[in-house]
Amino acid sequence: MTVKATQLRPGMVIRHEGELYTVFSVDHRTPGNKRGSMQTRMRSLRTGSIVDYRFRAEEFVERAILDEVEFEYLYNDGDGYHFMNTETYDQVCLTHGILGEAVDYLIPNIHLNVEFYDGKPIGVVLPDTVDMKVVETEPGIKSATASSVTKPAKLETGLTIQVPPFINNGDKVKVDTTEGRYIQRAQ
């Protein structure tokens, strides 16, 4: 199965140059009047080494054929991230090394798919957006309306994103898991 490079997401497993890689991070770059590209950081599943690679935006990438099983994220105990199969209630523990930047979007009770290759868990597929609570940001401005002005906000997982000035501590925001950016205030 092939996907366009612009559809790469953290946690995806792809086949690149004959090897399996887990995508750690993706940055869509469009420099000036040049063609866009997807700057990726990937980890080899065979060697564990980290590789930086730039895909052209129009390039197609082979996604590894994996078994996807729905799991629910339970908790993090420092050493690993624990997930429970929603049908069989079996539990699996994945390390930060396997999950990469996907850990920034793991909030308790979130449902996502865990990918298995040859019966071994090798990554997760995040939903497109996640609703997260703001735990630390500068005080909001009462009369502020959405504009190009933003301020940093630390979310419940430790991820810091830029938000509009009207967002306050305790607000829930919808975050794009592809680019790690604010979309809107969550309901």
C-alpha cells in the first residue's frame, strides 16, 4: 500500500530502501517558491538507528502491511506506556523508543490502533486530532479575538503548542497530531 509523503504521520511504519522504519516526526516544509517536502525522522526497526530523510511532497511511500488492533491507552509508569486491547482486554507495554513523538498525544482512555508486524507491536496510529487540556499558559486577554498573535501553552502531556491569546489554563483545545498545532477550542 502506498501513501503520499504528505500523509506521513508520527508512529506510521513504512518500507524505505528495503527496510522497515517507524516515523518519529514529520515536518511539512514549503520553502519560498520551491516545491514542498516532508522532512522526516525515522527509526529503523532492524537496527534501531535514527535516520533523517526528506521526501518530496508528491512522492509516494510504501506503507508496511501491518495488523492493526484497537487498543485503549491506560497509563505511563516511567518505563513504558500501557495499552489494553478493547476486545480481549489483553495488555501490552510499549516503550518511548517504539512510540517516538506519539507519546505527546497519549492521554488516558484514548482509543487508537496499535500496529503489529509478525505478531510484535511496533507502533501506533494516532487519531487526526486529540482534545487536550491546557495546564500552563499566560493569562488570557478578555477582549482578544482570533488573530495572528499567539502564545505558548503547555498541555497535559507536556507538549507545548502555540495558541490564540483567549485560551486560558484549564481550557480544552483540539490539537492536530500531524503538525502538533492548535486547531480550535474543544467543546
